[in-house]
Amino acid sequence: MEKEFTLPPKPKNSTFKLIRNIVITVLVIALYVWTFTSIDIDWGRAIERAANNFQRVIPQLFSPDWSATGKVALSMLETVFIAFAGSLMAAILAVPLAFLAARNMMGGVIISTIGKWILSAVRAFPDIILAILFVVAVGPNAFAGVLAIAIGSTGMLGKMFAEILEGIDMNVVEAMEASGANKIQILFHGVLPQITPEFLSYAIYRFEVDIRASSILGIVGAGGIGTLIIFASNNRNWSEMGTILLAIILVVTVIDFASARIRRKIV
């Protein structure tokens, strides 16, 4: 006699999940509606003004001022150097903080928790805020941008490096300890070979991010092409702005492509 096939019973909480999802969706929609309706603005006039600005600005953006190519290229080169120097400093500073935050390296919860708190505190400040602080401290120059990128990237790289350290194969470390290896030997022969490829990969990826970040730091006086952006914006020179945007797009695209190739070979 063939056994009758029956569908498994539906979970008892499926109705509750459906109601919960509907309520959350309705609340989100209501929040959006309330947000836009509570703004005291003449939407018709605002849309008309935006349309007029687009009609005036967009054609000039797509007609770059090629006479500004020289100064744009120099500023873009300065931006790349700011990002490179800041990323290099961040990669160096992040290594000891990562070891401090990695629980399996410090051997205690308290020390690793302190390390994680330090990294969280460093990550709390946006690059633009750090740039303003360093412009006040060292003056409006590229060095302020390098310091802002370095400190801002240290927190994120330290967090990534700590996660890599916590994921290494500790059997290698324990085997070396059992064979009588000292701490230095374990570090150079048991830990570093496991973490170096991923450390380099994350550092290169962070350099990609810092290229974008350093492009706007000049707006607050921290050097780079951001200085030209603010000047072109204040002077309503949208053709020069188009040249600047084109330079940023080209440089970011080339660096993204090159770094992706390098990271694939490393990892």
C-alpha cells in the first residue's frame, strides 16, 4: 500500500511574520510621506528652479575647458600623492592596533576590547572633519590632507586587520610553541605568512577609497583637486568643473582597474 504524501505543516509564526512585515512597510512609507509633507517648501517652484539650473549647468559640464588641463592634472597628481601617503601611514599604524584588538593575539578579553574601542573611536570621525581639524592645526596645505586620510583610514584598516588576525589558523602557532619557538619566530614564521597577502589586499583596496576621499578634502583647504572644485564652483565656471570631474573619473577608473589586478595576484 502506497504511503500518502502530505505537505509539511506551515510554521506557526508565518502569520505573525507576515503581519510584522506589513506593519514595518506601512510605517516606513508613512515616515517617508510625513518627512516630505512636513518640509516647508514650494515644490513646484523648487522643481522649476532645479530644471533651469540643469539646463544651464549640464551643457557646460559636458563641454570641458581644455585650457585648464595643466593645473587640473597637477592637482589630480597631488590628490593621488595625498591618498598614497595617507594610506601608507594608515597601513603602518593599523598593524599594532590590529594586534592589540585581536583576541587570539593578546590572550585576553580586556586588552582586545580596549583595542577595539580605540579603533571604533578613530573610525567615528569622518575624513572631512579630520581635515578641518588638521587644517586648523598645521595650516591649509596637502600635509593636512595626508594626516586626515592617515587617521581616518587607520581605524578601518585596523578593524579589517584585526578580523584577519582572529581568523588565522592557530594550529600553526600552537605547533611552533610546542616545538620551542619563541615569540619572534612565531610572529615571522607562523603569523605573518598567513596574514600578509590579505593585509596587502586590504591596504590596496583602502587606497582606492582614499583616492575618492582625498578628492574632496581640498574643499576645506587640505590640498588636492578639491581646491579647484571649490574655486570653480564659487566662480560658476562649470566648463572647468567638467574638466575636473573628467580627470577624477579617469584617475579613479585606472586606479580601480590596476588595484583589482594587483589584489587578484596577491590573494
